[in-house]
Amino acid sequence: MRDCAAETPSVLKRCMWGVGKALVVFFATAALLLTALLGVALIPRAAIAHHLLESAEYLCQDEMFFQVVDGVAGSKIDRYADAILLGIAWQYDAQDPLRSVMASSYYHEPTGHENSGLRETVANNLPANQEYSRYWHGSIALVRPLLTLLPIQGIYWLNAAVMLLLAGALLVRLWRRRAWVPLVGSMVALVGTSFWFVPLSLEYTWTPLVMLVQLHVVLSKRSLRSMEGRALFFLLSGMVTSYLDFLTTELLTLLVPLALMLWQDQDEGKEPPTVGRTAIMAASWFCGYAGMWALKWILAQFVLGSDFQGTVGQHISMRSGSLRASTKSEQLCEALVRNVSCLFPLEYGTGATMAAVAVVVCVVVFAVTHRRRRMRARMIACYGIIGLIPFVRFLVLNNHAFIHYFFTYRVLAATLFVVVLMLGELTDEELFHVPSLGTNRSRGSSGT
């Protein structure tokens, strides 16, 4: 038998080495991402002025918030945040790039019409009067160079093309590998969250883009065989999400890749997932996400000389608190209802809703009547936990989910995805006849 006392220092040494490596990766990546913002801040305003003014004119053609399909909240487009993002991109200063990146200032129109305010600030070179320093606004590292070539409507089309290419390639890869369960799950998740509206707002775009890239990496799995590689993968994913996202559907970059990774492991006949290993991957994502955000606050306070504690506390309270203190429980319930009701096709009439319910009932009945002889309870439990996390997010940030339900609902793509994976776990695997991903063994070799 092994000497446990002798084994303990070895385990501790490996853990310390892993933590040290993660810290090196974290700070090296943060430096690279910050350098990207500083680099695009050096682009002269004159180089983006023409396309930025054209963008402002385009944004002024519509309301700041409008529905593509009347009466369908899930089709609501947010051009308010896009106008602010372009305003920040305009105010980046090549003479003082670090301060301008940390401050993330823009000209705030007193009436709140940020689209017309953007047009005025570009046309008349109005100075910034509002800071938005709590976010990285890392998407400017992509948007500002693109503005030298395209107005915002061109960027919308470019994003749509990239997202369509990534989503299409993902479905083709799953089809070619005969991975029917995640293939159906991906389609249900994309359709259920009205994926086709996402490219119409820059604010909505970044987390789905990151998620699609992650799913391709998971399927490639060249560097994700070891636990260390997976931890670093999710650490980087959390960092990039914090860098790009505007607090929209941040959990997509954790939950969907994690669920696909668990499914793929099981499909390849690997050891069933444990709570410990799954928790390490989730914790790595949260460390990257929260650490990157905290780093922005620390740097901003150091560079700007401002006290962020009160500001941060105020915004956390505003997003998690109730609009009306006397109706806290009502708001919690309504935040959940608002988000779920945006799922396609629930807003498209009684007939569409009844058809969707009928399909769900038929699928569940089929899964139950053709269920496996031996259930993999651990897998079902893991999927169930992943599927419930978006609802926890709605409850914790209930004020944010209550107000911005028309885009926060898309985090339910993770729930839809794992619901399909759960149904696949319940159903007799012989019905799928799916060979193991990347191997020549049948699914019957996965331990059932």
C-alpha cells in the first residue's frame, strides 16, 4: 500500500504548481487583452470619424429599443448600449490611452437619447461627460479597427456571417460524427432563444460568439484531455467573457461547453463525471470572470484615483435589489416568468405555443416509454444542476433579469441544451446507434 503521508506532499506540490501556472496564464492574458485596448486607442479619431458618423445616422433611424416582430419581446433590439459603446470608442485618446481606456468615458445626452447624442458628439466633437469605468468594454478592441473599414450596419452583417458560419460548422461537425443528441440540443437551444436576432445588436453578440468558438474547441479536444488543460480553458473563457460582455448572457460560456464536455466524456466511455472535477472547471471559469472584473476595478482606481467601492456597491445593489421593496417576491416570480416567456415560440400565439407543448410532451413520453434499463444518475444530476443555474442567476440578479429580460432570457439556451441531453440519457441508447466520438467503439462501451 502507498504511504499516504508520502503522497500528500506530492499532491500539494502539484496543486501549488497548478495554481502558479494559472496565475501566470491569468496575468499574461490580462496584459495581452489590456494591450489590445491600448493599441486600438492609438488609432486616430479621424480614421473612424466618417464611419462612426454614418453609424450614428443609422442608429438614429430607429428607436433605441425596438421590436423586430411587434408584440414579441424576444425580438427586442437594444441600440442604446450600442450607441454608448460607439461613444466610448470615439472618446479613446491616443495622447493618454491608458487613462481613456480605464475611464471608458462618453458623451451622455441629457435627455437619454444616446443615439442622437452619439451623432452630436461625432459631428461637433463634444467632450465626454460620463464614465462607464466598471466594465472593460473589451469589444472595442474589435469594433474600433472595424470602424476604419465599416459602419456599424456593416459590422452587424459581418457578425451575422461569422455567427452563421460558426453555428453551421458546429451542426455539420456533430452531424458527421453522428452525435445526434447534442446536435438536436444545439438546434433546440439556438431556435428556442431566437438566435437569428442576436447579430442585430453588438451587445448581444459577444457571449454567443465566444460560446460557439468554445464548442468547436471542445469537439477538437486536442488540449483538453487533462484536468489542468480544462481548468485553464475555463479560466481563459471566464476572462474573455468578462472582457467582452456587457452583463448579458455571461453564463453561456460556462454552462454549454461544460455540458458538451461531460456528454463527450461519457460518450467516449471515460469515467463518469464527479462533483469535484466539474466543480474545478466551474470554479476556474468564475475565477477568470470575477478576477478579470476585479482587475479592471483595481487598475481603474489606481489610474483614475477614484474610489470604486461605493460605485460598485451601488450597482450590485441596483441589479440584485427590488424595484419596489414591498413586492420583492412578486418581482422574483415575474423575473422568471418574463425570461421564460421570451422563449420561441411562446410569444407567437396560442397555436404555436400549443404545438410546442405537444412536441415536448411527445418527446418526453417517447423517452419514458423507451427508457434505458440502467439510468446514469450521476449524469442526469450533473445536467440538472447545469440547467438550473440560469434560474439561480435570474434570482440573484433579479432586478437586472426583471428589467433586461428581453436579452437575459438567452442564457436559457444552456437549459434547453441540457434538457435535450437529459432526455438522451433517459432514452434507450440503441435507438441512436451513435458511435463514440473519436473512437470506433459503440456507445454500448460507455458503461451502461
